[in-house]
Amino acid sequence: MHDDEAERNELRRVLTAMAREHATVTYRDLCELADIPGPCRIQRITDLLEQIVQEDLAADRPLLAALAISRSPTAIPQRGFFQLLQALGRYDGPDDGPSAAAFHREELELAWAYWGAGA
């Protein structure tokens, strides 16, 4: 059994620390830093990040989850991040490629400015 709230709070703590450093973190490293256990922990992280996205959008805050990225050379979130934002009406573009990277860069800048300032 998972404690969603406790795990989300720990993810927020780790991601906020990353924002203070103007850094990003891979999903795998985020699992380690937030001490998310289990064989399906990447899926667990993505589920929790989706919840964080929804919370941030509902509160009209920059997307803290934008700091979590894939290990791919593009260093952007996985397609599910963009697909969720499309479904929620925040993004209208492809889920990979230059448009997705440009959108992600804008979201990163907003998140670093907001969350890195001690929000």
C-alpha cells in the first residue's frame, strides 16, 4: 500500500531542492532521492508526478514536475507529461521534438523562478 500524500510531499521536497539549484533530475535519480521503493517505481513516480501536475495547475502554480526528465539525449520529460498537459488544456503541440522541447524549456524557467525562490 502506498501513501500517496507522503510520497508526493517527498517528491515535492526533492524537486524544490532541484529548483533552487536550477537543475533537473532523471526519473531514475528521482526514485533514489525520494526513496521510492519497488520494482515498478518509475511507473509510481510518473503517477505521482501526474498528481503533482494536477495540483499545480489547480493552484495556478508553475509545474514543479517539469524538473523530472528522461535519460534521453533531448533531456525532456517523457511523452506522458506532454500528453497529460494536452488533456488538461495546458499544451497544444506534439509530445516530442523541437516544439515539446521549447515548451518544456519555458516550463522549466517558470518552475525554477517560482519554486527556486522558496515558494
